[in-house]
Amino acid sequence: MLPSRLIAFGFLGLATAAGAATLDGLAVEVTNTSEPVLCAEKDNVAINFASAEVRHFQIEAVHPAYMGALKQDRWEPDWTACEDISEETSTKPHPTMSTLHEDGNVQIIGLSFTEFWRPSDVTVTIGARVERNIHMLQLLRKRGDKAVEVLVIYPGDGYWRIKPLPPEHLDWTSYGSSFLVGPVEFDQRPVVNLKDVAFDPATMTFTLTLAKGGKASVAMKALNEERMTLDVSFDQAVSGLPFAGLRSMYVTEFNADVARVAVREEGARSWREEPIMNFRGGKATDAWMGRLVPSRHNTSAPDMMFNRFRAAPAASR
């Protein structure tokens, strides 16, 4: 039998390394609207992906290259130089938590806050169960006698965070960058407006009903101690707006959730790599955002990869 650390949900991790080019797929417009900040608790990094053709792509979260050498993690908030926000202004009452689904593999928990930053009437559907007033969904993967959180989604603004299972030498790892799936609009910050978020535990698939029309499917295709891979499909292409976006934080190389970007531009035989704040955009088939050196902020948070852009869902492999 294969070691248990190589198996999760019956899927094996992808054979290619996170930094390898796919050598196929459409090239999409990758733009950078990031702005410099001094406060580490503000999401100032914004990378957008746009194409009037794309109906399928992949998102991967992969442990950073230095993960094997990491002995101490840091995830506490850093309020240094945060003039308009603080720990006091950001502390909210503890949410109401309820288990919406549980089986031998996963647990789904719904969190309801006394207040959310924007009005939301998104429904949450788990099997035949329909809930309202769910501001955050947590997906936990059961492993031995523990349940490990690996995914969260905020139905009210369309934000996601994902991470692989922790490696053997760490009990827990932190989230870092967030991402958006669907037509990315702006309402004080980039958002995706949803009508319904449905989850099918049997197929590990989320179905998003988009407020602007159409649906998106987000299926978990791999989860192990190196990476999580999501397969994203739209029933119709997103035109006129980005179809996906990444949000993150950068203050300095040593205080960042993402510090560098690498893209493989259309037809290029090599990657273009540069600091995230210097990136001027491009048309690329692959995009990686991550860190090469440990940060004092969310040190274990994963790198993110967007690739395999296609005009139609890929054939089953």
C-alpha cells in the first residue's frame, strides 16, 4: 500500500512540481493593481486574471520551498504602523458555529457573525440542507484523531483561502493569500457577488450560483501534504470583468504573505520573475505568486499557482 501521507480523498498529488510550466492552455491577461502599505494587516496585493474565452482553469496552493526547513511558525497579527485599524477595532464577538455536515472524511462548519462588513443574503446548500446567515464556511479534513482545516469560503463577498495538509513535522499551518472565483467587481474592495454556495461532499465539489448569471464549479482534485488543487469550471465565460483574482499582503520581503511573482508568458521558453510590487502585468499561461525566503508573517502560508486556462473544461484524465 502507498503511505497514507500520499493519499487524500482518493486523489494523488500532481506529478509536476508547483513551479513547472504546463506548456499548454490559453494565455490570459494578468494585471497588478497592488498598492504599497505599511500595515501588515491590510490586503494591498491584487492580481487579476481576465479572458473572454476561459471556462476552465486550476488553482493550486503549495507549501513554500523552505517548508522542510521551517522549525518555528509565526501567524500572530502585526499591527505595527496600522494607523486606522488596531487589534481593538478589529476584534469581533465570537461567531456562532454549527456543523452543517460530517462524515468519515470531512466536517463542514458554518460560522455566523453578529455583523459582516457588507449585507449578504447568500444561501448555503449542503446536500438537501439550506441555510442562511452563514458568513464563513470551514472545510476540515479528518486525519487520524484530528480534523485539519484546509479551506474557507466567505459567501458574502466570494473570498476563499486554501492550504495543503500540514507536513509531518508541523501540526498546523497558516493561511495566507485569498482568491476570488467569478466576475470580480469592486465594492470597497474586489468582491464576487454570489446567490448560492452549494457543496456536495460525495464529489468534494462546490457549485457557485453567480449574481451576474451563470454558475461556477470548484472541485477539489488533490489534497495531500504538499498541495491542494482545485479544478474550476464556468458554464459560460466571464466577459468584461476578471474571472479570478488573488488578494494578499506585502510590506517588505520579510513581512509578506506573497513577495514575488513568476509568469510564463505566451510562447516564452522561460519564466519572468520579479518582486510582486514591481510586476507590470502580462499575458501568461501560468502564474505563480509566493515567497522564496521565510516571512515573519504567516510563515507557513502556501504559494499560489493559477494555470491550465482553457476555453472548455478539460477532458477527464
